[in-house]
Amino acid sequence: MSRCMKKFWQNVDAKIIEPRGMTVAGPSRPIVRRYEGNPILTKNDVPYPVETVHNAGVVRHEGRYIMLFRSHLRNGRSVIGLAESDDGFHFRVRPEPFITPDKEKPFAVYEEFGVEDPRICPLDGAYLITYSAYSRHGVRIALARTMDFTRVDRLSLITQADHRNVVIFPEKIAGRYARLDRPHSEISPWSIWISYSQDLIHWGDSEVVMKPLPYHWDEMKIGPGATPIKTEKGWLNIFHGAFKTMDGAIYRLGVALHDIDEPAQVLGVADEWILQPEDPWEMTGYVHNVVFTCGAVAEDDGLLRIYWGGADTVMCAGTGRIDDLIDLCLSKPRPAADVP
């Protein structure tokens, strides 16, 4: 997006959407404050040919922010690029993609159509990366690891087809690794599950923990978004939900709170969404009416930076207060009967 076009949209936005001041939790103001410089990354910022920049995992590493973002190439398939920032908003993209479809078995067979939607989990002195591997056999989740974002090592394919949206908890729980995921299933439609592992490779003891709510903003499907964030009151889970309309699906973001010691127990799911498509680059693009997160970074002062793809085309950012998000889960929850 050119600077001129971006300025045009910002001027239009200022006329049709209420001014963005300081976010105050409450019924009259959004709980997530959009960064005024959105979008923070577009295809024009990438030094190799791509058509989109979206659905990025973000983590803070050695005082800097690392973003792993998905891009469509001009053949329609996806790669994962890497960008770095000192302040979490202004990113510089490295000259080559960070993860591309593998050329060797077993990953080559299952990555032939592209690699997508990375999540980053700091754990055991390293960074685990989960991403979607697409092929003629469907979509599986691959697990990779890096120590410093200069080299990445693939570890395993940790699901069968069809799974998406795997996020790993950033510490062991009762001696085991834990993850949230979302199987493709019309039996328990598009729900969030939890699973456990002793070695990160073999997963089991799975159970459903969250389901879409009928005639609700997320009634079509839900899925884990950012790596869970540990707080004093529980694990904060920023997830996405979709609602089907006559004009297609609208993707929004919601928030849930899981018990610290037993994350299969959901303490509360906010009844209302925390972010929906509003800016022009969220409403129009490769897939219109989409905000979709794969990453959030908790700051020491209680601020949460949330990153999301807009319309599967650009990257955006915003901030919220962790305490406000927790309060939304506990004070304005959806009906308890609809949460397993």
C-alpha cells in the first residue's frame, strides 16, 4: 500500500469512525486500541515478490520483536517470512523467506502446497514454531524449533489431517506439554480442543474445551489464535471466531480465560468480541472482513500487544490492557452451559 493511498484511507477512516483516543475499558470504547500507523506491514515492505503479508506470530527476543508472517506468492502458495523491530510497530523484513516448503521427506510430501500461519512459543530456552503444512493430503501441523531465528530445525508433523491453529502453552503443566488446537470436524463443529504430550511429538488425552455458540458472533467456527498468555488469574487465550452472513464470513477476535493448573477448565469466555473488521484494509482485501491473530506479546507493565492480519492482505497491530481482557472474561461471560 502506497503512503498516498494509506493517507487517503486514514482520512476516510477519521470521518466515518470515531476518533481513536486512549482506550478505556467499558461499554462505549473498544477494549483493543488500534495502532494509528496501521497497517504496519504490507507486501511493499517485503524485498522479494509476494502478494500478501498476514497471519503472523510475534515474540520478543533479546529486547527486539520478531515477526514470522505468512505471504502468498504469485502462484498462490504460501511461505513464511521474518521481520524485526525495535519498538514492536516498525518492522524490517529480511531479504529471504524464513521457512519455505521442505525438499526432503517426510515434510516435503506434506508441505508441497505451502506453509502458513506460524505461532511462536518460547519454551525451554528455545522457540517452538507451529505452522500449517498444506498438501494434496490436506492440512497438518508441523513443529519446528529455533534458538535465535537464524536457523530453524523441523522436529515433526504433530497432527494428522485435518488440523489447524495449534498453539503450545509456554510452560509445562503438571509435567507435560500442553496445546490448544482446532480439528476440522462437523460432528463437534470447529471447536477448540486441548491435548498433552511428554515429548512434543506424541500427543493425546485430548478433550474439547470450547465450542461455537449458536447465533452468536462466533457461531460458524472458532480457533486458537495467539500463544496463551500467563496471568495471575489464568491463561489468557486470544482466539478467532467466524460468523456466516449473506456476504460471506466475518472473522473477529475473542478472549477466554483458562485455569492455570488445569487449562482444560475454562473460567470464562467473553460474550462479546474484542476486535472486528473496521478499517478499510480489514474489510477489503484477499479475503474481505477478516481480523485474524497468530501472535500477542505481553509487556511488563500489563500492556498486551496484539497482532492481526487484515483481510488476509496486510499486518496490523493494537494494544489492550491484560486486566481489562481478564475482566471481560469474568464479568461479561457467555452462558456457562455453552462452555464444556
